[in-house]
Amino acid sequence: MVQIDIVKEEEITTLSINGDVDASSSIQLDESLREVMESGIGKILIDGANLNYISSAGLGVFMSYIEDLNVKQIKLAIYGLNEKVMNVFEILGLDQLLIIVLNKQDALDSVNEA
């Protein structure tokens, strides 16, 4: 089960993911991310500090938006992943395609770069 909280602040929206993203709950992640991207916001932070587990379906959600992020020039950074979850992103090479950093300040810095 997953809970996703969306907090909009000026030009940055943060999605906080709490719990497990598996095949059934990846739909909720997809809907939340799509909603934020369609809102016209240009900078998105994903707070993964409370993300305990992510399945291939959850990773697929992020993979499906990589091209849209580039086309729409939306900056997205993921931060706070635990070691187990980070390893899953690394195994699939998503750490090479997405900005994944240790903490919120690094995430803010990365989306605010020119």
C-alpha cells in the first residue's frame, strides 16, 4: 500500500511517497505524477525517504515519463531513497537517466540549476 502526498509551493511541487509501490499501487503513482506534470509546473521533487519498496511496475512509471520530462522541459529530482530502493534504480540504470540525490537540498539545487 502506498500514500502519495502532493505539496505545491510556488514553482516546485513535491510528491512524497510513503510505503510500497507495487503493481497495484503503481497506478496511484502514475496518476499523481501525471497530474503534477499536466499542471504546468516546471520543477518536481520526489521525496522517497519513506519509500520502502518499489517493484518493476513502479520503476516503469518513472521510465514512462522520461521522454515527456525532456520534451516539456520539466526538471525532476528524486531524493532520500534508502539503500535497498536505490540499488533497484541502479540495477536498471535509472540513476543514469534521472536525477537521484541524497537529500532535499541537493534536489532543490539540481532543479534550480540553469
